[in-house]
Amino acid sequence: MGNLTSLPARAHHPQVRLRKDDLHFLFASDVSQERKEVVLNQLGSLRSMFEQFLAHERQLEPPDDATLITKFDMCSDPTQSPETLLKLLHELAPGNGHIGQRQINLLADHLRARVERFLQRMGLSLDQLHTHDHVFGSGGDFCKTIHASTAAAIAAAPLVKICKTGTTNVTSCHGSAQAMETFGYHHRQISMQTLNQELDQFGFTFVPLSALDFPYSPALKEAREHLWHEAMDTLTRHDTVGSPQWHETLRTTPITLDIFKIVSPNAQVLRPAHHSTGICSLPMLPYVLSLYLHLNSEGMIVHCYDGIDELSNASSQQDPSIANNLLVHVTRDEVIFEECSPEDMDLKRAYIEEIQEEVDLEASQNETWHILSGEKDGPKRDFIVMNTALLLIAHEQHSPSEGYICDQLRLAIKRVEEIIDSHQVADNFSALLNAHQHHNYRQENAS
């Protein structure tokens, strides 16, 4: 980090630190309410949301495990109609009276085992994949922002080895898999040798979830899109996106949660060392956090109160004293909850429309390339840079043992800006694309 070793004193938003063992008590079914109260009392402004979650867990009437897995696997059936799949999505929605954190954990285990079996049929093993970190947003945020997690993984590659997974779009104009293909990157078949070479030489590789036998049929995509529009219609009946009351609307308006926004991104099927994810709806947090505890994961969970599944420099609230982000750092021994603002990271607060995605994918990718090349400043660059810095924190290049996450982020942001402006990011990614395309060319000629 060079000379970036000291920070000026400044006021901070509230921070909560809990031991992982205490959070296990909160999620356990055989722990008294009195013991849970001890943990709830430490959660500050998040207490009411966790109380609602626990009240739901106490009243849960879950399906038996076999029925649950059957319904989940039906979503992979391409012969099912979008109408049938939409009904299934409502039946599988967390918080609907039937699906709780135990069911989420069970489905994550099921998905991990399914991917392992799929790879075994191809003669592959996860033991062959080199150590890496992972990032995946929940997708479908309510403000239609650019794909910061994909760009952030590319930008972090000179410093952190990341195997990014992703999908085609469900509710956004385009998904990370489509974005990578536009850059000229596409795995024709999964090769552990190729993945490892890219990780070792360039610090980045990408695997579309469709290549791992994930349930992303066109019919399921249509059903999930309909579910998202149901949620959006519910929210906008109360308020308009980006209005001064938008934060409160998102906090207080119940919506149907999409189980694929929780299980698929966070099952961590390729077994990363550190996992970073974003959630577009705050009630998703207990379920995602329970997965981190269940899988003994380390990494970051982020939420922007505007319904964005990434750390955001843009906000519907322009008052610099109002925090617009929630950071959750899951370390080996503890979980740290902290609110933060762009000003905490020496960034200018932007308006939501300044980080929205382009409808035209090629135009969007050209803009991203200019940002990664250090040729374009502004809110979208800040958005990408701060989410890249988050990956450095998740990788524990900065000690989580003391201090505030936002202070660590300020240091990491300066490091990320250095590697972008020195052209390390663009040079590294260009070399990766050239090597990847050369590899695909040789594969095609060999076949």
C-alpha cells in the first residue's frame, strides 16, 4: 500500500461486531429466546428486521425435504411453462411461511452436490481448481445499475485471484455472461487446466453458471422476470424509484423473495476461499448470512438501501450525513455490521441515474473498457472502484481485527485507482482476452 498507512480521524456511522458463535445461537432452533435476545440487543437498527425473520422461523410450516428438492429441481425442467414455474417460485419464496433458513441451507447443499456430480461426469474434480475468491451479486436490483461486480472482478485481478461466475440477464438489460462474451471471452467447454492457467497468469477467470448445469432455462428466466415485476409493482405503488422516501419504502414494503437470488449466487459451488455477494432487498440478509455460517464462509455481504445489490456511491438521499450502504464482513471468528456513505471513502455522492446501465450492451462494454483503462472518470468509475476495493477487503489484504471497514475501503480505493491509472488493469485484461481467444482458436482447429 506504499505510504497509505495512516488515516485522518473522522466520525463514523455505527458499527456492530458479533462473534460467529453468538450468531450461530441466533439461528439455532434449540437455543432459548432469552439467549437470542442477548444477540438481538446488539444488532442496533437491524434488530427489527432480524426479529421479523425469527418470528417467521418460529411459525414455519416447511415441506418435507424430498418435496422441497423435487420442487426446486422442477425449476430446471425446460418443459415446464413459465406459469407453472412462477407458481413454484411463490411456493419456494423465503419468508412465505414454508421456506426458512434451514431449507435455504439444504438447497445450497443440494446444488453443491449436483454441480460436483456434473463435473464428475465430465471427468473433473473441484480439487483440481486452484485457490480463488468469488463475487456474485443477487442481480435484479431495483435501480438498473451497471454490472459493477463483473468489472470489479476484472479490476481486482492484478491483486486478487478471482473465479467469477455469472448468468445471462433476468431483469437487467444484460447479464455478466453476455458482458463477458461481448468482451470476446467465452468458454466453449470447462477445462480445469484453462481455468487454472487464467487464474495463475492473469488472476481472473469466468464460468457461466449455465456451464455448470444450473437451472436457467428461458421459461425460468421469464418466470423470475415476472416475479421481479410483481415486486417492483408493489414497491412503486407506494413510491417512485429514487424519490426521497425510496429507502423507507424498500425497508417497510413486503415483497416476494426470489429463491434463486439467494441460493444460486451463495451456494459457492466452486468452493472459493472468500466469497463476496450483494443483496437487492434487506430481508434477504438473514438467509444469506445463514448460508455463510452454514458453509463456514468468509467474505463480504453488501446492500445499498436504494435496492442495489452492490456497494453504491449513488443514492436517492443526497444528505451526506445519511448512510446509504450496509456492509457485512464475515471473518473467520466474527461478523462486522457497518453502515457507510460514499463520503466515508472520499467519494462524491452521485444521483441514481448516473450509475444506471446502458440498454445497448456494446456501448456499455465500451464505457466499462474506458473506465478500466483509466480513460474515464465520474460516478460509474467510482461505483466500479469502490466495489473492487471491497474485493480486496474480502481477501483480507487489510486487517479486519480492528477499526472500521470504511477506513480500510478508503485505503483500498487508492490502491485500485493506482492500478487502473497505471494501466495494469487494462494490460492484464487485454492479455487475458488474447490468451483466451488463442486457446479457443486452437480448440476449434483441433476439433
